[in-house]
Amino acid sequence: MKALTNSTKIGAAAGFVAFILVAAAHAVLYGGYFGLIAAGWIFGTPVTPDLPQKLIIFAGMLMSILVVGGFFTFVGAAVGHLAGVLLKPVAEEEKADGKEKARL
């Protein structure tokens, strides 16, 4: 069971790194765009650079980063867990082969 836990943690870390490298900038961009559209719906267009509008745009950016980052981390953890489940019999077989070779 420990191998599954480690593989899940490694997968989650790999998913988070992939998010930082691939999707963080896009999440900020599209989150800001969503916040701008939401501010336009609430306060009307054109959106003025006042504090409430800026807070809505920032909230859109933050929400996008959290959702996309969570998704990448979850998918990475799921892939890591699946890899641990699929590779566990191989690791146990190699461990058993090593013990048999040590006895000879």
C-alpha cells in the first residue's frame, strides 16, 4: 500500500509541475477575461478601473488558477495511482526474483 501512496504523491507533484509549466499563464489570462466579462455584466460596459471591478477581475483570475491547478493535480495523482496499481505486480515479481537469486 505504501507504493501506491508514493506513486500518488509523485503523480500529484508531477501534475502540479505540469500546471505551472503549461497552464498557469493561460489560467490567469482566461480567468482575467472571465472576470472582465463578469464585471461588465454587473457594472455595465465600458468597465471603469475602480476597486470593485478590479476585485471581480482578480477573483476571476484566482478562481481560474485554483480550479485549473486542482484539476491538473488531481489528474496527475490519478495517473500516478494508476501507474502504481499497474506496476505493483512487476515490482513484487522483481523483489521475489532478487530474493531467489540471493538464496542461490
